[in-house]
Amino acid sequence: MDQGDGMDEEVNALFRTAITVAALLAEHIARRVQEQAREAEAVAEQHAAYQARIDAERAAVRARLQPVLDDNWWRRVPPGRIGTAPTNASTTACSPRPARPSA
């Protein structure tokens, strides 16, 4: 066996090692991409749930304040109740909320 054959074997071994390392790296990157996709999906779901709660609270406040937009309401409501309309709406708007998901 001459030195050329030994050199060819070493080069082949280096290529096999490089290919193995590249395959392991590609597998690691693929797993990380999948993990990031799952994390992004979870954050999106949390955001959607948080947004749904905000929308529901906003609708509740609108429903509580809707009567004051009617001129007749102002004519027929007792004066003591006029002051409670904003308080009632604000109580709904300021109800405890879950912590906002961090991105």
C-alpha cells in the first residue's frame, strides 16, 4: 500500500465525519425549528384567548353604556342612577385580568 492510499482513506474518513456532523447539525436545527413553531403556536393561542377576553369585556362595557346614548334615558332615569352608569361600566372594564402572555 502506498502513501496515496492512506491519504485517500484519511480524506474519506474526514468526509464521512463531516457528513455525519452535518447530518447531526441538520437534525438539531430541524428539531429547534419545530420547537420554535410549537412555542409560536402556543403564544398565538394565548394571545387569541387574551384578545377574546378583551373583546368580551369591551362588549360588556358597551352594553352597559349603550343606554346612556339614548336621549330618553337621560329624561327618565333618576339622578342618582346617572352617576352609577360610568361606575358600573368601569367596574366591568377594571375586572381582574389574567397576566398577559409574554412573547
